[in-house]
Amino acid sequence: MNSIQHKIEDLRSQLHRYNHEYYTLDAPTISDYEFDQLLAELQSLEKQYPEFYDENSPTLRVGGAITKKFQTVVHDHRMYSLDNSYSKEDLLDWETRIQKNIGDEKVHYFCELKYDGASISLTYENGKLLRAVTRGDGSQGDDVTQNIKTIKTIPLQLTGDYPKKFDIRGEIVLPIAGFHKMNQERIAAGEEPYMNPRNTASGSLKLQDSGEVAKRPLQCLLYQLVSDTPICETQEEGLQKARSWGFHVPSEAILANSIDEVMQFVDQWDVKRHSLPYETDGIVIKVNLISNQMELGYTTKYPRWAMAYKFKAEQVSTQLESISYQVGRTGAITPVANLRPVLLGGTTVKRASLHNADQIEKLDVCIGDVVFIEKGGEIIPKIVGVDVSKRTVFCQPVDYITHCPSCESELIRSEGEAQHYCLNSNACPPQITGKIQHFISRKAMDVDGLGAETIELLFRDGLIRNYADLYTLQKEDLLPLERMAEKSVDNLLLGVEASKKIPFERVLFGLGIRFVGQTVAKKLAASFGSIDRLANATKDELEEVDEIGERIAQSVVLFFSNPNNLQTIQRLKDYGLQMTISADRLAAQTSLLKGSTFVVSGVFESFSRDELKAAIEINGGKVSSSISSKTTYIVAGKNMGPSKFQKAEKLGIPLLSESDFRALIAVK
Ligand code: AMP
Ligand code: ZN
């Protein structure tokens, strides 16, 4: 190696090390002055010899790169949200669900603090930071690598025995002291102060000038390794390793052997959190054994192996001025409190959810009362109590509405239901627009060029009365509408046309059948194959499908017994929407495994667990999550849970290896 190159690389590795010692370990071994000298030397060499450019050089920490538009990147591994719990009972329920899945094997929990900032996914390859992507909608986010490189606690070059390629997840936070300092400077400069550390941290990730990001005292706290093949056996070990490679992993976490011990950790941090340098809004409890985590898997939103425990939120009081009633797409009525505006956790709150009539009764709230509100897990805050001492003679008891605020039909509340409903589904305006809005939404038909407001506009102008009408829209009808330039009209029509290619399962989800969410729609599409077969299915046939219970079956039958719905579906068919599963899927479909129920356990070589489950279903088999006498086979991969193994043995259920399984479905 040329001696200049050697010098440059030597400086880089020294600076990476000093940086880590200073920012992550908080234990510098050289003075700031010496550090600045080395950095300046490297900067000047890099300038002089651009041929030795390195995209992960420590000089990039100062920023400077400008990003005009952040590229969208699809996450290799989905970034899930966390399920929330608020009490010991919630945690015990969770434990029961876990044990149902993994058997009576003892579960250990790794308890971490829940850092309140913006989540980030970092990809490392050969020890170098390759990419940093925001959570986005969980399946795709923005590439913010240039900005992230300026955060000093993020290693650009790892040390030690790291895997060749992996992702690590963390939270970008703005420590409270740094936040206050930034605000003092802003105030001094005559600028508006920032609202709260969390919003400022997440706003920082999307600044166009990385030099600005570099000036902010952001930190990245890491909490999860993610990779195709497991890197470690436990959550605890994973984090220890990450720390040894140079990541900033906070050390407050503990291993708990029972929910009681988890609660001790919660209670301790509920108090101590106020002395932490950054904000936390709870703790995160994770099943420690990675093999258990894999057995438990994920719902569409959350890992089943992790749970957030939210600390009690900040409370403020304000006056309840009035109640409005909203009508959802299913006709459900939701009362919403209109409040005298008040500042809560950095944002001004004007409205709060009241959920339903029972809730109002339970709170015993009157119009005009002073109420306590707090932010829970939801975005919209809730009313948690009434300050009865402030009640005056002017306060009015709530007279819950009896008729729909929109179409005036009488509201119905069925036995066992919390919500009142307007049953006039085919003529009640918010239900009509709500259904069409659901139909075009991203997870359903994903119609480009058409948003919620346009739907309302089209409905008001009498152009659409149900989702099938979208396919009859003509350019000349749309052009005269307000805010509809030729370009937007073209986009809208193209978007509608393109939606005809959306696969059947998403069309089915888009129809808005009550209780038929994305997962159920997928199951129904795969089991029945076409809308006609589904429409003709009896309640019993529906209930035969894995995970379809009485409530869903009833709702599906009800939907297809409504002549209006059948007519709309016929129209959608005529317009050319996908009303059967695709030919590819159909061709792949067999009934080789019909009548067999499978439990999948462990890790596999040629399938991900989801692929394996899909392979079972497409071949007519059923997948179940727990072993019982009804299980036909267990497909056992590496690291199969010991409790499952014992249970299988006890019940005499045959185990299939990955290759046995492939033979069963005749894949070579
Ligand atoms: P929520 O946004 O309330 O659904 O909570 C999920 C988010 O909590 C994740 O996306 C992470 O960004 C964040 N989080 C903070 N600390 C942790 C932690 N220790 N483990 C997992 N997630 C965490
Ligand atoms: Zn109505």
C-alpha cells in the first residue's frame, strides 16, 4: 500500500476509535484539541488525495451533503410497531398467550427502556454502515444515510467479531439537555423554540442539509439485531454483542424471570426515568430466547414476543365544551369531545375520544365539566376523569343521540355491542364516502391520484354513490369540478384503470365487509379462490377455514345476502376487476395436503417460516400455532422449541424434516 493511503487509513481508524471512546463509552483517551488536530490532518489529506475517498470516513461526521429528495427503500425485514400494555393484568394475559404457543417451558423476559424518539434501521455489511432508513410505514422508509452519518454514536466502522451482513434497529433521540440548549440558542436568535425532543429528533432525520443535522446533539440508542439467520441465542446476548462491535446500547436493561420481576423494573423506572438524560415513555419487554421469539412470530402489526408497557401519561385538565358524533364507514357512531384548547405533551389538544355511550356514562361527564385528559397509546387523547369539584349549575348532562347526525335514521345498539350503529348503510353519506375511501386506500385498491377529499367532492357532486361508480367516471364529468385540473383528472382516471389489476385478496379487503381485515381477506381468497365461491359459501363452510370464527362467518354471509352488494360486485366484475385468485396461484394450488393440520417450528433452510406456511396453505393444508391432538404433522426445523418437541412426543405426532415436507408436496 502506498504510504499516503496508509497514513489516511491509519488516521481514519484512530479517529473511529477516539470517536467511540468519547461519544459512546464516555471515556476519552485523548484531549479534544488532539482530536481536532487529527481530524484536520485527515481532512486536508482527503482533499489533496481524493482518490482515497471513503464514504464512511470520520470526516463525514461534520456533514455537508445535501439531500433534495430522500429515496424510498423497502425494508428487508418489516419494522413492526409494539403492542401496548398498561397493567400487570395485561402482562399476565400476554404471558398466557405466550405459554399457549410455546408450551409450559419457562419464559424469561428481557426488559429494556422504551426510548422516545424516531426509529431507524441501520444496515451493516462487512463492518461498514451501508444504509440508514427511517421506519416509514413499516414496510418502506426513507434513506437518510447522509444525515445519520453525522450522529457520533453511530459507528461507521465496526470492530470485533461482527456478522457479514445484518440490520440493527435503534431509536434516534435528542437528549433533554441538548434540546434545551438548542432552544435557548433559538430564542436568543429570535426564533420559535421547538416543541419537544421527540418531534425535533424525528424532524432532524429529514433535514436536507446534513451539516445542520451534525450540529444537533442527536444520539442513537440501539435495541434490536435483525438478520436472516439468527446471530445469537438470546436478546440479552444480541445486545451484548452489538455493544462489543461499537454500538451504543444503554445498560439499564435487565433479565426478569417472571412478570412480578418485570413489574418491579417498571415501578422502579416509572420514578427513576425523570433522572435519565433522554425521554422514555415506557419499557419494552421481550421474550429473551430467540428460538421462542421465532416460534411466537408476528401479527400483522406487532411481534408476539414483545410488549411495550406505557408509563402513566401526563395529565392536564380543561373544559368539555360540547360533544360531536362521527359516523364511520360501518355505521358505527363515535362520540368526540370538543375541548377548550389546552397544551399537553407539547401539542395543543382540542378534541378527545369518548369511545361510546357506556364510556360517557362511566365517566359520568356533563357538558361544561372540567375534565382530565391524557395521551394514551392512541394519537387522539382521551378523557380519563371529571373534576367534580368544579361542576357548576350550568353543566348539562349528556343526552346521547338517538338518531344518526347525518341521515337521521334511528340508531340501533345490539346486545353486547358497545357502539350505536346507523343501519342505513346504503344511503347514509359518511358511510358511503367512508366505504369508498376504504376501497381506494393503500392497503386495498391503492388508487393513485384519488384521496379522501376528492371522494367527498365526487360524492357531493353526485358522481359516485358507491365504489363501483368509480369505474364509470368520465373525463368530461370531472373537468368542471373545483380543483380538478386536466392533469389531476388524467391521473385519477389512470389510477382507477390501474386498480383493475389489483389482486383478488385486496379487492376482497377493499369491499369493506365487517371483520374482514387484510389477513382474513387473504385467508378467504386462498380458501375459496373466487368471489362466486365465497358468496355461495355457507356459514359452516366459512367456519371450516382456519382462524375464521362465527363472528366473521356471520358477517360474510350477511354481506353477500344483501342484493345491493351483489349488484355492486357484479358491476365490479363487469368492469374487469380481479375476482378470482391469479392464474399463477391457481396453478400452484393443490389439494395434496387437504385434511392435514400442520404446526411449524424452528428455522428452515430453503423457506422462511412465512413461505413454509404459505406452501402448506396453497397445497390445501391448515396451519395451526399450537400442538394438539388435531395436529397431523409438525414440520420441524433447526432450533425447534424443546417444549414443542416434548408435546409432540407425548401426543405421538410425527415430525417432518424440511426435506420430508418437500417430498410431501412433491418439490425436488
Ligand atoms: P410504538 O411507536 O408506540 O408502536 O412503539 C414502537 C416503537 O418503539 C418502535 O418502533 C421503536 O422505535 C420504539 N422503541 C423504543 N425503544 C425500544 C426498545 N427498547 N425496543 C423496541 N422498540 C423500541
Ligand atoms: Zn346515518
